[in-house]
Amino acid sequence: MIAKLGVTAALTALASIAWAQDYPVREIHSICNFAAGSGADIIVRYYSDRLSKLAGRPVLVENKPGVQGTLASDYVAKSKADGYTLMITPASSTLATAPYIFKKLPFDPLKDFAPVTSVASLSFVLAVDAAGPIRSIDDLVKSLKAKPNHGFYGTGSNTGQVAAELFKEKMGLSTVYVPYKVTVDALTGVVGGSVDFISYDTTWAVTQHPQRLRILAVTAAKRQSALPDIPTLSELGFGEFDIAPWFGVVVPAGTPRPVIERLAGWFNQITNSDDAKQFLARAALDAFPGSPEQMAAHLRTEAKRWERWVKMAKIEPQ
């Protein structure tokens, strides 16, 4: 009986490998969590186009926006695990963070997906009015501590809030959080003096630096290629400060391993190309290739971090 089971398992594995060698035999559906024309959509369409060329089959982008990306994630989690549905997603927010900012999810971010690879990462920044007197993090801390309640900061995302709150925690500040729904309002707020600093993504911040914003530090562990002269908070003595949102590729759990490996190879080939590095640099992103195992480990690490960070920032689950 045991021998029969062993033979059956071996035949199943061989059949899976043989089937995967022909993959793909039809179009692949690439699901985007956000609306057409959004920053995420631009990245999804770039990678989907390049994947189509390598796979030799159409890769059709389907936008399924809503509920901060969870509608698309749920769709992919419940899709057939055959390699013909994948999701290129800002995984740090749609997967790692999701269990802690929603009271209930219709999927398990760590169990219902099979990681393929990471593709790109970016940083957040702490920035002030370019025309003001503050020129360093030390200047900012000194200025904040001289104000009642240590002044105000603004941001428009959970990541921006966590970055600022972690900065506050390390410096013993009680700076008041001002939420912004529109990016231009945050710019107006810091330039007009309504808030003392803002915490925003590099992609947007570099478009305002150095004319209107003075970027004091980045929140990632490493300096960003778009801002090579701007120090990290870790360099400035803030310990292991590493808040760096990232994009990754996932497929439904149960997708055959040979298919995952083929997809990982293609995506890493794209990410490592000069064309992709130039594309990512224009969006202030850094190439972030990896293996399925590396992405899985990074996702687990990020999930643990975000569990603490959400509590620290007092973000109420929705």
C-alpha cells in the first residue's frame, strides 16, 4: 500500500512537471487591486506587458478596485490555482497590513496565496517646507519640542502615519496627526505652516523636492536611488528603522510549484532588465527581485511588524 502511494505521488509530480512545461497555453489574467490610471495600475500594466512577451501569450489586466485592495485580493484567493490568474500588488499594504486594519477579511493573506517574487520597493520620507529654516532631522526635533504638544504632522496613508508615529516614539514626541485625503492639501499644509512636517511616499515627494519640499530623511533601511544624497533614519541614529512598502506577485495557494518557478524566473528577468530599472527609477522605486521563498519570508516578517505598528499608531480597524 505504501509503495502504491509512493508511485502515485511520483506520477502526480511528473504529470505536474510535464503540464507546467507547456505553461502557458492560453492568456493569463493579471489582477490589479486599484483603478486604471493609478500608480499601482501603471506598475501592473508595465509588468504584464513584459510578461506577455516572455510567456508568448496575452496577459490581460483586470482592474478590481475597492475596499483598499481587498476585493481584488479576495477574487484571486478564490480563483483556480492553475497559474492563469495572478496579482501584482503592493503586498506590504494589501497583504501584510490587511489583517490589522480590517476587523474581518474574507481571505487569509498568508495561507490563501502562493508568493511568486517581489518586484519593487519604495520608501517614505519626512519632509518640511523648502523655504523654512529646518534643514535636518535634528532641527526638526528641536523645533517640535519647543512647541505646545510638539506641533503637527500630516499624511494621507496608514504607512505615512506609521512612519511618523514610529519617528515620534523614538524621539519621545507627542506631535498631533493631521489626516489628508488629497496630496495637494498636505503640500499646502506644510508650505503654509498648518503642519510642521509631512510623511509621504517617495514617488510623490520627489516631484516637489527641492523646489517646495525639503526632504530630511527616508524611512527605508537603504538610501533610495531617486534620492542618493538623503540619509536614512537608520543612518541618523534611529536604530533598525525600515519602513519600505513593496510590490510582489502572488497566485492562488495550490498553484503547481513548477508554474510558480517559471513565473518567478520571468518576473525576475523583467525586474533585472535595464528597461525595468529605468522605468522603476522614474517612479522613485527600486528594483527588488527575489525567490518565492524570500518573498514568503519577507511577507511573514512584514506581517509581524505591521501588527505592532498598527497598535503603536492607534489605527482603528475598519
